[in-house]
Amino acid sequence: MAKPEVTADTAVFKERASARGFEVGSGWILWHDDTMFVFAIAGFSSRNRPATGTIFTWRIKVKPLESDEILWRHLFPEADMGGVRKKLTLRANGAFKLDGLDLSDGFFLTEPENITTQIDAFLDEFSAVVDDWKTGADRRERFLSVVTDTAESTPLKHIVGSLNLMRTTTLLALGRDAEAFDLVNAELADNRHGSLYDGETSINQRIQQYLQSTEGTK
């Protein structure tokens, strides 16, 4: 997805999103509580459009809130990732983050006379996703079930590593270290390293090393 551009419509988007209680920044919108993190990479661009028009694109995702903290703790144990606001931004649009589970995506060609209605339609969709993930007995268990099914059934083999890294971090968040150890060992045996590195050491290697040094592998 192309990096969103700052346009006159961006101000409308931020105003409408903020009015609904969502946090919004340059190219992203998010909601979270102490368990889940719902976000979208979203914004306006004039690329591939006539000179007079723009396009609004979005991709809505979800992941457990704690997952990125686990990622950072293993990948950059000595790093200061910043305060609460900075970490929220990094979770949504940082270079070192979990991708999140894709839930929906789309676009519309902007119509200046209907831009507010168009933005509200996207916000309705985003709100529906938030409502779907803001309640439930154990939403992390639900996420784990969905991401496991997706990883095991997807024909897109190039995304399996990303999905399984989300499985691993969720298992760790749930305290299921032995299952996380088995999964990360299987990933490394298949030469899947999780795509994130600190120097020459991958995130999956870091997690494996940590679990080998604890009682969590038993």
C-alpha cells in the first residue's frame, strides 16, 4: 500500500475519527484496550488517479496488545521503545512490529461533495470490527484460534512465517511457553525466521534461546 499523502481530506478524516474516540495519525487509525489492538493502515493518495482525484485505501487488522511488547523484549532487550503514545504508533505503523491479522480492506475514489459520507462509511466498518473484538471471555484465545486456522489453510506460503510469529507471541502472552517453544523450533526447522532481525539473529532464534534458558520448555 502506498504511503498516504497529506491532503485536504486528511483533516476531515482525522476530525471524524477523533469524534468517535479513535486515535488517528499519519496513515493510521487505532483502537485498543488492555487486551486487543485493532488498527488500520489508511489514508489518501493521488497515485494512479487522474490529476483531479484521490483515492482512500485501508486495511484493517487486529492483534493482541501485548504481542509487540513481547517482540520488542526479545528482539531489542536493551532498547527504550518510548512512552505509551510512541508505542501505540509503533504498533500501528512502525518498522519492527507484528503485521496483525488482516480482517478487511478496500478503497473508494473520493467525491468532494460526499467525502464526509464516504469517510463515515469506512469508520462504520472500522467500528464494527472494534465492536467484534472488544468483548469476549478470552479474546487472545480467539485470536490464536483464528490465526492458527489461517496459517494452516492459507495458500499464500509467503505469509505463513508472519502468521506463525503472531501465534508464537500470543502463546507466550497466554503463558503457554512449551507450545511456543515447539512452534518456534518447527519454524526454524523450516528455515522461517520471522522476518525480523537484530544484527544476524532473528526473532525466532531470540525466542528459542530465551525459552531454552527457562523452565518454559518443559
